[in-house]
Amino acid sequence: MENPYLTGNQGPADVETTAYDLEITGALPHELDGRYLRIGPNAIGDMDPVHYHPFMASGMVHGLRLRDGQAQWYRNRWVRVPSVSGQLGEVPVLGATTAAHDTANTHVIRHAGKLMAVSEAGALPVVLDEQLATVSYNDFEGKLPHGYAAHSKRDPNTGELFAVTYSAAENGGQLVVVGADGAVTGVERIEIDDKPMIHDTALTANHVVIYDLPVTFNPDAAKLGFYPYVWQQGRRSRIGLMPRYGTNADIRWFEIEPCFVYHTANAYEDGDRVVLEAFRHERVFDSAWWKPLEVAPALWRWTFDLKAGTVHSEQIDDLAGEFPRIDERRIGAEHRYSYGVALHHGEVGNLAGRGIAKHDRVAKTTQVHDFGPSRFAGEAVFIPRANDSAEDDGWLMSLVHDGERDRTDLVVLDAGTLSAEPVAVVHLPVRVPAGFHGEWFPTQD
């Protein structure tokens, strides 16, 4: 069997690289002072193509330091979980963990001064230093017995971090609330009668969104060494609204048509209604255990009427896409724009796409910046021009692989115009494999 996640640009990088004073086409805005980091799966050692899956792979973080209109450095580093240290023949950096597994490959976040590589399903966050070296696990002073989440949502007003965690070690999940100071302020059980995969969440002014969908832990698959979360035909699909500081008894569940959601664009409240926008997959991990994308996903909206107890669902765009992002100053509030990866039709198994799409919720339009043949873009991160600038007044950053050169560029686009000509292109000396999620971290005073 040829595993699609071990070949081409989805195949792993085999060395760690450090490069300085990178070549730039165009002009990097001087306002961009910080680091762009992107993490993803990167197998190390000999992989069995029959069983390898990127969701279970070792993590590698890639970073660029931008300042004064220059790209000062690029570096990539494996996250030194114990299995990686062993493969590299190094003395382990990290100590023992009671978490279910040691993968850290999905996202990079910074909270209360700590930069962390995070994953889900029982993995603990791994603290990284400014040079992307592995420092320690972070179990939030013992408050994370079953690990953390791939995606958390930070309230832009209070600085609190909300996450829904889950693990194969127990049914259901937990709502974990972390204060702006990095201390856990609440851990509430979410009672579900089996073990669904809960990849993301959403936050509104008063609620946290809980996904209970038909991808669940399969012990038989786990025993055979396959990725253990699979589509369960006939299982219910529902979305729960849980008060931010509520309990399991306070969750209001709404039944929806069978589907799966990896990534939420945003959620917000409109009077007695809650509006949720996310990319909806008709099914995943169904025809084959290794297929995280089977049918081209599209952007959908669910509107929950809290008074009537009903939910209305609608597809709001025909464009195949994934990896939605918004201006994170709008998390939990009504947004106008979201940005996603425009996928190639027929290539829904790829972790990258043909371009970046800008969805305008008010005008009901979609604009696509197409990077052209043989070029594939990853998730785009929005960076506002200034703290008080408009919702699309800023830049989008994405790593774009050039298949002809087999090299990767960091492309900076004008988010307002999404014009054909990028603002700047930083040329990396290496290929960055297709990966998961990135973030912009401005220089801290």
C-alpha cells in the first residue's frame, strides 16, 4: 500500500534546518514584528505505510522571525516527546506523563507567557522556547489528567481560554477554563455515552459549543494499530450549547443531520439565537480508516433558537474548503469575514489547497486568491494592521508549496483586497510539508 501521507509534499521532512536572512520578493510590512509558527505531522524513523496516519505522527514546528521588513530566520524542530528523543538518540527532555499518548502535532498557542505545542485525545501541551526547543510538559499544575485540546478559544475581552478535551480513557469530555494568568479556573465533565472525537469548539458571549458527532473511538481499530477514531454509521449527530461556567446538566442539545466538523469559523449570539459557522463534512473515516477527508467539505451555518428549542441548518457556500480563520478580535462576537483554504476538487485528502478564500458573510460573496498550478496553500492566519483597524484591514499569512521548485514560501496577502500580487513572499530554502495549524505571535514588550 502506498500511503498518501508519506509521499510528495505530505511526506515528512527528514532534517532540522536553521537559515538566516531569507530572500524576499516584494516588501514585508514593518508592522510585522514577531514570529509566524506552523506545526504539523512529521514522521520520524521507518514508518509502516499500512498503519501510518498523520493524526498520530510526531510533530514538527516550523518558524520564521520577521522584523524591520526582514525575514531574520527560519528553523524547524521536532517536538521532543519521548518517542522522538529516542529516535534521535538524545537524552529525553521530557519526563513521564500519565496522558494517553505523547503526540504534539496540531497547533501552537501562547497563553500566560508560555508557548505550547498542543494536540488532543489525551496529549499534554508541550512548552517550547523562543528558538522552538522543547522545554517541558504543561499539565496546568495537575489539572489535566487526560491531556488538553487541539483547539481552544480565547475570549478577547477577558483573556480566558476555553477548551473541550477528550480521551479514549473515558467517555465524554471536559470543559476546561484557564484564566488569563494561566491557572485553571474550572473543569466540568461533559457526559456522553461513548467516546466521540471532539476536535474543535466555539465560544459565544455566554456559551461554549460542544460537538457530539459520529466519529468515535473504536477499540478494535486501536488493537490493530490503525487510527482508532472511525465513522459510526447510524449514530446520532448533535451540537450542545453549554453555559461558559455551567455544568453538564445545563447543556442544551440540538439534533442535526449526520456530519462531522473539524473546524469552526466562529459563533455568536443574536438575541435569543446562537449562530454557528463551520466547515461541514458529510462523512469522514468511513470508506477507509486513513481518510480524514472523503467528501468535499463546505461552509455551513447552524442557527439555534433558544426559545423554540429548534435548529436551522443551511449551506452558505458551494466552494470546497477547510481550515477557517477569522480576525480573532471577533471571537464570540458577530463577524463579517472568514478566511479558509480553497480545496482542489477531487483532492479532498490533501492537507493543502489551491488558494485562500475570503468569505463575506454580509455581502454573501466569496473571493479566492488562486496561487496557480503546482502551488498548494495551507491555513491562512489573519493579522490586523493595528489594534483598532477594521476587520479585514491587515494581512493573511500562509505557507505555500511550489511543486515545480519543491520549496515552500511564506506568502503575505492583503486581506482587504486579496489582490493577485502578494504583498511579500519569503522564500524558504527547504520544503515545509503540508501540515495543520499556524499562528502569528507578535513580539511581546
